[in-house]
Amino acid sequence: MRYIYMLPAAFLAPVIHEWVKALCSTALGDHTPRNTGHLTLNPFRYFEPIGFVFILLFGFGWGNPTPTAALHYKNRQTGTLITYLVPVLVNLLLGIGAAIAVSALAANVYGPMHYNSLFIFIGFSFWTPNIYFLGILMLSHFAFININMALFSIIPVYPLAANKLVQLFGRPDTIARVNHYEKPMQIILILLLAFGLIGQLFFPITRFIIGLAWGIAI
């Protein structure tokens, strides 16, 4: 049942991430997103089925990577930082904003609540399943998945954001090793996801951030 509540967030979080990346790169003078059809409001252009399924199953995933070309930026390093970090920040802020909204909506019905952040994701399922609470459930998963998306992006494995930063700022030998072991690293990442080790690493951080957001809303 929880997969139904997760569907909108699992679809939208990576789409938002890649769309913001396309906007940033284009704003900095790069025509690559436009030329490849990624500068569009069509969400399915950024949809990646495998990344979508991984979000549903494990809470972490990715969208169809927006291609960029740093050579078009006036300042290559600054432009790349903006292009790849702003989408991460947007996911994080959307997640925090959604968590605050969930707390405010719940408090509107039940009064101020001081539950831990896990309550967001399991507590509502015990309530009467009307449209109002279904909306809160979906919004809570939107918070959870967007924050997960931001944290997941710091792993330096393609197609995640940190991989691009390693390519830009890493030493030549480090870049060569990352490129050489790209496929094995992707396989290892998938295995870590499948065995829940990525979740063990990041879920506590996500819950902590959401707990802080609930504190702001109370």
C-alpha cells in the first residue's frame, strides 16, 4: 500500500532534480540541455524507469541524466558547482518544506504534536483513509524522498551529482581511477542499495532533518 503513496514523490523528485540542472546549465550559457531536448516541462523527458523502481523499493534512485557541457560556462568550476549543487539544494529544501507542511497540516487536526520523525511515515497509515490524510501521506513521502535524493547525490558514482564534481576537482589519477572503475562502482552501489546498506547510512540523517523540520513547524 505504501508504494501507492510513494508514486508521486518517486516520479517527481528525480524529475525536479534533472529539470533544475537543465535550467541552471542553460542559464549559465550551455545550450546542451536545449539541444538534447532536456530543457522542457515534459516530465517524462527526465524519467528513468530503473531509477524510479529503485526509489520505490529502496528509497533512493535517479532520473534520466541531463547532459551538460562545462566548456560553455564563463567560469568552468563555478558553473559546474552551480549546475550540480543547486538541484541537490532544491531537493533538500523541497523535502524540508514538505515536512514542515505535513507537521502543520497534522497539527491543524490534532493540535501540536511532538512525535519523532518516523511518525510521519507510519503514523498516518493508522488513521481514517480519507482524501485529506492520503494527501498528507503523499506529502510526507515527498519530504522523505526529496531529502533522500539530496543525500544520495553526494555519492561520487555516475549519474549522481558528486561524480561530476570529482571529474572537475579531482586529481588526474583520481579521475582516471573513477572512470576506469565506473561500471564496477555502479554495480557495487546497486548491491549496497539492494542490501539496505545505503538506507542504513542515510535514513538516520533523513529522519534527523525531518525531525528538525517538525520542530520548526510546532
